[in-house]
Amino acid sequence: METQRPVAVVTGASRGAGRGIAVALGSHGATVYVTGRSERAEDAPAVGGQVLPGTIHETAAAVRAAGGEGIPVRADLADPDDIAALFARVRREQGRLDILVNNAFPNLPAMTEPGPFWEKPAELATMLDVGVRGGYLATWHAAPLLLAAGGGLVVFTSSSGSSHYVFGPVYGAHKASLDKFAHDMAVDFRDHGVAVVSIWMGTVLTERLEAMIAAQPDKYGHLRQIAETPAFTGHLIWALFCDPKRMEKSGRTLIGAELAREYGIADEGGRTPPSWRDLFGVYPRPFFDRIIR
């Protein structure tokens, strides 16, 4: 009898970390719903006049090539109807969900421009619509499917920007919200076998970063020495999903590089990416155990 593939949803998977995570999960045999807004090449954003590669269909094909089942679904995480339709489809086709990776994030070019927040466009607030509101609604819709599977794993891809200034207050509020979601959702999921974590990724060698390095090698070239591949976090997520003690980590914000050391996972070429704690002395802030209902 064929063993049923674990079912995963990865948001923001047209390119970047989301694409790498989806393909990594596929390499472990998962059925992966690849979601994003880019269906065609012309849907992709540009950096310095260079259109970034990547669509949901290309990622789904890469998942299949890696050994999994890739299912592309166009979904805008700023649209509640798109989110509802995505999980209604998963319910209809699978009846369950094992892994949810909340990764969608509108990486707007103005975010990294110099200057105080009031000199940047107000549209940067859409990061909160997609990353925070969208991640909450995705998990809300996913919850009954995770319970139907008898337990599972929810991951928020975060960064050290939740604990220090990075790119301005909107980016920081977005990442801090994800860490808090992981903590508080874990409380509600605790008795249902669903683990929820937030993972601080390192510098990820995405298509966007590759374009930035190519355009300004003197400014960004050094990042290659510390960068993680987009697939790295995906292998960590799989190891955590397979860990029989994963509930012991539920509610925590984890530094990906440190989780890799614990599980004995190396990146491409046998590299072990550095931890934010080791590089800059920053680490996730603790939350208190006090619960008020």
C-alpha cells in the first residue's frame, strides 16, 4: 500500500526562499501547494531594471523534478477570498494538511532605500496586509485541515529584524508579529499535536539578492560568504516535521543556523551558515508563560 505523501502549503513560492522551501519539501516526497502571484514571467517584479525569474508553475515543476508533487495555485495573500479559496481547494483535493509555511512577503524596492520611514512611500504598509494579516488568515483556514491530519507543523519565516532595526518600522513590526503569532498560536494548538514555530532565516541567496550583487558587487558581494541557499530552510522544516519531539519546540522563535547544527544539516557544499547570535549578538526575545483567556 502506497504511503500518503505529506501535504504542504508554501506561500510566496514563486521565487526566493519560498521557492527553495517548496522544492526542498518536494525532495523529501511531499505534495506541495505552491502559491504566489506570479503566473507568467511578466508578473514578476524587477530589481534595477532586471525582471526577476520565477513563477508558481516553474516552482511546481521544480518540486516535481525533485521527487514531490507540485501543485501551482495563484493566491494573493492580501486578498481574503484568495486565501479562503486556496484552503478550500486543499480540503477538497486532500482533506488534510501536514505543513503550512507562511512565507509570503511583498519585498517592495522602497523598503531598502535610505532615509526615515516618512520619506518612504506609505504603500510599504502593505507588508502588514500580506505578511501579518495574510499569515494569520492562512493559519486560521489551515487549522481544521491540520487537526484533520492529527497534528502537523506551522512555520513562519522570520528574521532578526523582529529584535533590532532593519529597513524601518514596518519591516520590524512584520517580523515581530510573526514571532508572536508562533508563540500565541502554539498555546491554542498545544493539545492538538500541531507545532508552531517562527524561524529566523539568515541572508538568503535569492534571485533578488543575486541581482543586487550583480548590480553593486562592492556593496553586496561580501554577502555570498554568509548567505544561505533558498532550499536550506526547507530542509530544516522537514527535519522539524519529522522530529518526534517537535512539540517541545512549539511556540519558539528559532534561529535557522542553530537548528541546523542541532539536526546536523549542512547547506550546499557542506557549508554551515553562521547564526545571527554569533555574527551580531542578536537573538529572539523571550515571551512569558503567563496566559490570560
